[in-house]
Amino acid sequence: MLSRVAERVYWLGRYLERIENSARMIGVYGNVLLDLPRPAKLIWESLLATTGSTELFAERYSRADERNVVKFYLADKTNPTSILMSVTQARENARTVREIVPSNTWEGINDLHLYLLDHLDAGLARRGRDEFLTHVINACQFIIGGLDSTMSRDAAYQFLSAGRYIERADMTSRIVDVGLANVFPWVSWMHGGEVPDGSQSPYESVLWMSVLRSLSALQMYRRLVPERVRADEVVTFLLQDRYFPRAVAHCIHAVQESLDALPNDELAVAAALSAVRHVRDADIDAILARERLHEFIDGLQVDFGAVHDAIEQTWFLPRSGRE
Amino acid sequence: MKFSWKNYDPDGFYDELISSPGYPRTAGRTVARHIRSLTPEEIRERQMAAEIAVKTMGITFTVYSQGTNIDRAWPYDIIPRTISGKDWDRVEAGLIQRLTALNHFIDDIYNDQKIFRDGIVPPEMILESSNYREACAGMKPKFGAWAHICGSDLIRDRDGTFYVLEDNLRVPSGVSYMLENRKVTKRVFPELFEEENMRPIGEYTTHLFDTLASLSPRKLDYPEVVVLTPGIYNSAYFEHSYLAQQMGAELVEGSDLFVADDDCVYMRTISGPARVDVIYRRIDDLFLDPEVFEPDSALGVPGLMRAWLKGTVALANAPGAGVADDKAVYTYVPDIIRYYLDEDPIIPNVETWRCSEKAARDHVLKNLDKLVVKPANESGGYGMLIGPAATERERRAFAKRIRSNPRNYVAQPLISLSTCPTVCPGGIEPRHIDLRPFVLQGARHYVTPGGLTRVALVKGSYVVNSSQGGGSKDTWIVD
């Protein structure tokens, strides 16, 4: 398999995952607003923080209100992580590896691109947004389903899969981070900075549920933890659960398994293993008690970066060989 | 109200489907009957269904315009063009004859140059051609084949005779659209395939792979064949990717390949370097190797010519093959066929004047209002003058260009193009078409049954190029 193709398939996986995650997040953030008293501004700002887009957004928009933030995530051509740009990138990548991926993958991505061009305006309006986002998510699931059921588990598949899971691990870790960094202050603000000992704000549960929902994790979490939704349980579940496919531990283990199946994998597998251990062996309760979760997640993201770098260094075209 | 062929009038042109209003040709009977059974509304619906199919199948071509590339849906017309098997067999023999002779010719001019000594073709015309590659002199590719994949453009005059309008021996494109058109027709008119026996075309990529594999310098059951593309922004990228996929070959860009110290070509893979045996290159000669040709080209592979000349890798088409598809060489092809094969040409050329010759040039300049003048080295319908359609001013400007560089121009009478019923905004109307069959030559020959039919969608127009508003049709050879 060509190094260049490996790289494009890997990025195809990352973009597909990013599109679906973005659509889920915007949908959930829009919905959680309906449950909460004003002001909602902080919620939208926390969404920007999740994706590390606060600065980019501030360069282009003066107000982080719903209209601007949704536009930024759906349709902004200057935002490289907007759904429109991710789909465009996924399509370009799929186009260059069209002979590698099953033909219905290309058709599905092409279809999604056409849909986006035709329905962006409807998606920006509040009334049409749900239908629009549902369509985008379904289209991604359709594409992934096609890959899953028709693509040989060859090297191309492993790169695609590694790309998807590393993107997903990254996204889940960001969402947990922001849940903590932004939800708590917001809750404190709601209560004038005082949260009575031992009791939960009525909104804390709502917000953690929205965090879970943005990862489609609420249902699976409920089966595991049938009580009230609590921060420590949610964080442990989203970071360390082995069986939930969006939990960081599961994702990074899946990355490691994909890399294991590739030639000359020593460097990249070592990086993935170190990330797996890092997340799996952590004492989440202790970290939370010491309020070090943000630093811990920063450390995880450094790990993901190291895995990505190892993949790039091992299998992709050398920088000098690129156009 | 169903459609009636009585109201369809090709106006004196040779129509592929109808011999005279109301009377379909034998090969077109099934198609004509089927169209007749549909209402205009149903025909429009089928055309729309086809356009949606083209979109969702992602059949596109790229137009370069004002600095940006636009990916457009491939234009396809639902009414197939039919040709009788008997007519086709003759065309097929003619195409094989032509490519065989052209390959003899190319091999000769880069080696013995007998044809110059025998005075059939003037040497200066070849040696001064912008497509002659000094670097190829002395090379002897396998089977004496330089042009392995050829796309010749054929037209039919008023009496139905096929003529060769031009040969494309460099990087002819369009074959993927021929294959995809058939798939779209199957989606739109599945019932027609039960009633009619048209020759299948789907084997092309198998034959292409066999042809390419036969060129391999190493004797292997599965030599490493790759398709070399300039990349995603090339107008034919869809086709490059399509062919690679169909053949199960790697689609590579220049940066994927390198020539090692052993003068062999390798591709960079995730398991390390892998030796390449045959390169189906879809980039022009001049971009192949910056060490020999354009030094700034990033599309090619440094050292590729060295590897090819040493025989460690095969290139298809061979560098330098384009010297024979020059429109000035075209005029000599009938002589070339007689010279090398001792046979008369089966498919005639269109009468052509070479502006390099004074008598011919005077004739051309005097009759600019009746002639079509083409630059010898351009493709895609660019830079040509259609005399009868041009203004006096345009003709004067063109005359100047001819005088300043006569070698670069040839002229032909405005030959009629046959018509074929086509779905137009106002209903089914005749539109002019041409045909590009694809011919392969390696260890063996192969000709696609039919080819890519291109159609000029504007009433009365002869411009069939998709880059200039042309469309396409499925082509059926009917026995």
C-alpha cells in the first residue's frame, strides 16, 4: 500500500468521525439550551472551547450567540473544522483513494456533500436544524456501515480505523475536559458561587446528561450506572470504560489494535500502548479530588499527538517527498 | 401523445438511428421502437433519472477556468447511438491496421529512419516537431509498440462513411466515460437490455491490464502495474482513478515513485520500497522526468527516463509516441499504412491541406471561409478556426497566424458530422456526434466495441468537447 494513500485514508477516517461528532454536539447543545434558564451564552462558549476554536471564532465574530456559533460549525468556510469543510475534505480524500475504498463509500460521501450544499440554509435555521443534523449523522453511519460490512480488513482499513478512533479519543477527552472546566463554573455562577455541600445543583445533572448525550453515551451509561448522573462516575465512564466504543480507553485500544496489524509497527504501537496505560491506570477519583483533571487530560492529548506523530513518521510520505 | 419518428428530420445529414423520417435503421430498430412507446413526459423523466444517477455515481469531469477547478457532472444523453456489427467489424479492422502502421512508423523514426530515406515523409517535418523526443532515439520497446493505448476520433459523412479525424497517441482519455455511460443506460433502460443484444464493453479494463502486463520487463505472473496521474486537479483524474480501481493497480503520483541507484523504479509503500514494472502514465512526456525534460516539473519522477532507456521499467504510452499524432503527420498516415503494411487504408482520412506546403497554404488562405483550420499540436478543440462560422475579422487574424507559423497548421473541409436523436429542451432532436474508440497494442490488439460517442448539444454545432458544452451517449454495436 502506498504511503500517500495510507495518509489519505487515515485522514478520511478522521474527517468522517469529526463530521459525525460535530453534528452530534451541535444538536445536543441546541437541545440542552431548551432545558436551561438564560443566559445561554456560556454554553455556546463552552462548545467553542471543546473544539479549541475560541480564538478562531473571536477573529471572525463579535458575539458567541447561537446563530453565530451554529453558522461557525455548520457552514463557515474559514473554519477548518466546520461540517462543511470536514465534508469537503473527506470528499477530497475519498476522491483520491476512490480505488481503495468500496464504491458505496465514495457515493455516500458525494451524496452527503450534495445534501450539504442544498440544505445548509435549512440547517442554519433553528426549525430545520434537527432534521439537517440527523441527516448528516445518518449519512455518516451509513458510510461507516458500508465500510464495516464491505471493506477487507487490509492495511487501508486499519489506517481508516486508526484515524477514526484517534479522532474519537481526542474528541471524547475534550468533551470531558470542557464538561469540567465550563459546566462547574457555570453551575456555581447560577448559584451565586455557592453550591450547598453534598447536594447537586438541579442543572448539574442536566449538563452532565448533555455531555453524555453529545457522545451518544447516555443510554449505555444508564445501563452501567443506574443512579443519578454524577460527575465522577461520568468522567470515569467516558475515560476508562473498556466496552463503550466512545470511551477514551476503548478508542485508544482500538487504535493500538489497528496499528498492530500493520508492517513496521513498533514505534507507533509503543506510542499507542503508552497512551492506553496512561488512561487505564489512572486513579480518576484521586485526580478529581485534587482537581487535576484538566492537567490529566492535557497529558492524554499529548499522548494522542505522539501516536499521530509516530504513525506519520512510520508510514506516511517523508515531508521532502511531498508536493 | 407518444413520440413519433415521422416528426424527426435529420435534414440531410446521416442519422445513426433513422434512415429517413419514420424509418429506423436495422441496428436501431429496438431503440427506436422503445422511444416511440414513451410519452415526452416519460422521456424527460428518464433523462432526469439519468442525470441523478450520474450525480450520485459521482461521474465527473473537471473544467479549469479562471484559476480554479470545477468538478462538473458528466453530461449524458439517454438515447443510445447504435452501429451495426457489420459496419463495426470493418472499422475495427481499420483501427488495428492504423495503429499497427503508426507503431511501425514511430519505431522506425527513432531507429532506422527508413521512411525518410525512401522519401515517403520529409524528415524535417518529424525532427522539427515539438513532439519529437531526441532522448528516445535508439530505444526499442517491447513488440515494437510505442503507442499502446490509442484513441482515434471518427466521424461519419453524409453518406455514412467513417473517416478518421485525428489520432490520439499521447494520453487519450474518455474510456472511463464510455464504461460508465453503459452502466447509466442499464439503470435507466434496463428493459432494453432484455430486448437487444449489444456487444459488451466491460472487458476493456481486463484487456488494458493484459496489454500493460505484457510490457513488463520482468517475467512475472503479476507484474506491478501502476497508473501515474498528475493528481486530483487534472481534468481526467476521475478516469485515472477509475482505471486503477478497475485494474486493481496502484494509482500513483510522481512523489510516490523514485528511481534508486540500481536504475529501477520503486514506489513508497507502508512496507518500504516496492519495485514497479509498468507505468501507465497519464502525464505528458515533458513532465515525466525533470532530469531530462521540464526541470521544474514536480509531477514526474527524477531519473524515470534513465530507467526506461535502460529497460528496467515500461512506460505506456512510450515517451515520444506523440510524434505520430501530430495533425501534420496525420496527412501522411495513408502513405504510412501503405509503406509499412503494403495495404490500402481501410478507414480513410479526411482530406487535409498542410499549410507547410506553399500550394496547399495558398489554397487554404484563399478558402478560409470554407475550411476548418487546426493547430497541429493542440487537443480539446482549442485554438481552431471554423471558417464558415467565423467573422471576417477572425479569419483575417487567423490568416496572420498561419503565415507566421505555417508548419503549425492544417486545414480540412467542413465535413458533415452524422446526427443522432438527442433529448433537448424542446423534445427529441437530431444533434451532431463523433466517436472515439480505444485501441490497444501490446502482445495483442484490442478494440473497444463502439467507443465514446460525444454529442454537440447546441443545435447545428459541431463542437463535441465536454470542456466546451458537449455531451455523451452510450454506444451500441448491434448484431
